[in-house]
Amino acid sequence: MENLSASRSVTLRLKFPNKIGMLGKITSAVGKAGGDIDAIDIVNTEDGIIVRDLTFKTRDDEHLQHIEAALLKLKNVELLQRSDRTFLLHLGGKIEIKNRIPLKTRDDLSRAYTPGVARVCMAIYEDPSKAFTLTIKKNSVLIVSDGSAVLGLGNIGPEAAMPVMEGKAMLFKEFGGIDAYPICLKTQDTQEIIDTIERISPGFGGINLEDISSPRCFEIEAELKRRLKIPVFHDDQHGTAVVVLAALINAAKVVQKKLSELKVVVNGIGAAGVAISNILTESGVREIVGCDREGIIYSGRPTGMNTIKDQYAENTNSQRQKGCLEDALKNADVFIGVSGPGVLTRKAVKSMAADPIIFALANPTPEIMPEETTGIVRVMATGRSDYPNQINNVLAFPGIFRGVLDVRASQINAAMGLAAAHAIAAIIGEGERSEDYIIPGVFNRRVVKEVAQHVAKAAIQSGVARRDKKAGRGRVIE
């Protein structure tokens, strides 16, 4: 059963007699129906009648209907209006553009626009690198999606993907201080996406690809990296991988196992699954077995393969296991799910090695609910905010891009991803780490600072930085 969620918070406007005991009956009805009341507000009173707004959390639409039915069974209670607080939050969109400088006088206008702006244009024309200091390029990221693989919703198209991209832009600004611009393209043609992003890239310091389906996402990212001189980052792949590695570093310490000793089963070999497997391999994990809907992936499997899975098979499953997910999990130390709801059973978890680690990251419903693992799993993590150990990409991408922009890196490479993961893991000290605390909370403000510093350092050391950020303005190194 789903937990009560603030994302399902509803306000009902109720009209009823202003008599002692009526409010108690109403709140009792909500409580008995399983609602969690957040607020009760008076709208108005008149002639013995009172109108109140009742705000509470629910699980889903069916649960809301159940609560409403319970209220309407009460004598003289009338439902005037229903407001979904999540929809209200989205009215008019969630982001806006504001000027950084005042524009109040003729002098302001002459410097910000014509005629003064012409001199700035010519300075950039003569030295294009000055765009990093004289335009928004210095602190801007383009968020691009085609709406083909949105959250757990699938191929819902560009218009329906916009609320997610706006939310992503909010996270960039809130946590990284970065101005991010959401663009949803009305095409799912790989070449058109590549060409479009290349053409609109000059005004941005980095590109964040988002919610593009596999395997097209691999080709789009690879080709853009080849064409552009600014970082291109597919967050569904690399952001997820960075946070998973950070969590696994600490989880392995909790169960007192080395990364090199772990057998890891990754279920869901799409964008995230491939990237997770790659970063774990780079970190010293030796035994990884990937699974998809058709079972264990191995070289020469006759069905359900593609170019990406063929390459994956060559670099994983060294014991050449065959069979289903349950077969792969026998004596495995770690399960990482980036697949779908309910695919992992308690019985399969029981077949794993001692002190199993489960990262069930399917959203909103994980591969197995934490309640089902009680007593058999040592460390449990999900992608949800209502359970301990939330593996959330917001721990990675704001800090990664902050570090990238600070040193004007030309790309985000493997060394920078590893640096980010270790920075996130190190936030949790030796004395703090536990089964329920292997990853920092998303509102831990130390995370972005530490990640940015380590990513910037890795960029400089690996030779992709174009600015060595020291005190003050920094030193240009290109």
C-alpha cells in the first residue's frame, strides 16, 4: 500500500452548521478513512453556517474518493470545492526569468542595450571565449528532453515533459545557483535532436540531457560530446550512477565488505543500468550480472539484445550465468533495481548472501517495498523521499555542473564522476554511518560545495579545465 504523500495533498472546502461537535465529527471521519490532516482554516461564517478549508494528505485518487464519501455521509456537510495542492503549485509554471541588474534610467538602458551593447558584441566577436564572462554562458545550463522516457511515465511527449524539466531547472537554481533553461523538443529523431542541440548550444556553459529513451540517449550523448566543446551530461545515466556509487561505498562499509568482493546484480539495463555498471567497474567491483525482462544478459543470448546490451554482455557476467533474475540473485551481495515495480520477491532476497544490500530505485513504486524486506535486508535504499536512504540525482548534478562551470570544463569525464561519488559518500562521517544513513539528505547544503570542489579539482587534474579557479577571478589556463 502506498504511503500518505504531500504530493497527494488536497484541500476540501466544506460547508456545515456552526455547532459544537461538528468539526470533531469531520476530523474523525477523515482520520478513520486514513487521511492525515495538515491544516484547518476558516473561510467565513454566516447565519449559523461555517465554511472551512480542510487540508490533508492522501495516498491516491481512490483514497481521496474514500475520504470524500465518508465526509458526505455526515449529516448537513456539503462539499463546495476540491483543490489539488500539487496542481495549484504548477499554475503558470514553476520558474521565471529575472533581470540581474536594474533598468531604471536612460543611462542603464544605453549600457545594457543599444548603443553600449554593440561594443560588448564586438569584443566577443574578436575573442569568442569572452562569452563565458560577458554573457549568461558563464552560469547557464540547457536542459533538453524529447519526452520519450519521463520518470516512470514513459513516452508522454514534449508538452507533458515540461513540468519535469521545469522542476529540474528549479533544482539547478536552488542547490547549485545555476540558471537552467528547460527545452522540450517536438521530435524523437536522433539526428534532429543532435543537430538542434548543437545549433542552440552557443549560449550555454553545459548541456543536461534528460528523459531520452534508450538506446537513442547513448548515441545522442556520444555525438554531442564529439561535436561540442562544452560538457554534455545525460543525468539519467551518470547522475544516477554517481549517487548509486556513493551509497554503495557507505553501504559496503556498513556490512564490512570491500567493493572488490561484491557480487552485484543490476536489474534494468537501460541508460541508468549501463552507467551504474560502468562506474562500479571503474570503482573496483569485479562481478556484475545484468538482467532485463528476458533474464540474465550474457554474450550470445539469442533474444532481446541490441548493440548496447551486446557490449554490456562482453564486460559483465564473467561467470557466464544464464537464467532469470532469481537465478542471478543467489548468493549475490547487492541488488540494484532501475527497472519496474514489484519485480523483486522476498523469496529471491532470502537467497542472497548474508547482509544483503538492496537499492530498489524504480519510481514511484520500487522493485520491492521496504516493508517486505524487514528482517532479511541489512541496508535498504529507494528513490523515494518517504523512506530512509533516498538515492536522488539532486545530490549529484547541481554540484557536478557547479564545479564544471567554475573551471569552464570542456567535458565531464569518468574521473570527475568518481570524484563526485566519493565526495558525496564522504559527507557521512565514520561515526554517523548506519544501515539507515548511507547517503546524505537532499537538503544537506554541504553536498553541492564538496561535490563542486572535487569535480573542479578532477577536471583540472585530468586536463579538461579551461580555468583554474583560485582566489578571486581565477586563472585562465587555455
